[in-house]
Amino acid sequence: TDRVLTLDAKNVEARVHQAVLQAARGDVTAGSAMLDAVLESHPEMLEGWIYRALLALQAGDRKLAEVSLTRYVQNAPEGASKTQVQALLTSLSPAGG
């Protein structure tokens, strides 16, 4: 990740991975903020929404997880992944879970 960012500081996928690694190293606040910054400028980065939802669930923030998964569904093309995330989203919602 660091090597890619040295070559291309704007590489969106590497920036998402950097944010997740930051959170995995114990700095969840900084990692989440980095991820939010990427997603603000690149909402089409589907992988970022999934990671944002996972970090939110780990932090016990079900609402943020739901918002993140909803954004994924809004941006994702039709297909199996979208269907799976929709099912997960339904299971998280108060009526579904």
C-alpha cells in the first residue's frame, strides 16, 4: 500500500486499504476518517463502503453500518454482490433483524 501511494498518492484503492490498515493497527478513529475522506470524493468506490460498514459494526454503530451498506447498494451494479449486501442490509434494519 505504501509503495503504491509513493508512486500514485491519489490511488483510490490504495487509500482505502491504507485507511483499513490504520484501523486494524488500532487507530480506528483515524482509519475511519481516512476512509470517509476517500468516500466523500469517490462514492463509487464500492469496497470502501463495505469496509466502512465493517468498521462501524466493529464499533457497535449499527446505524452507520446501515448507511454505508445503503450507499453501496445505491452505487453497485446489479448482480450477486449487490443482492448479498441488500440481504445483509435487510437483516440489520430494525424490521429485518
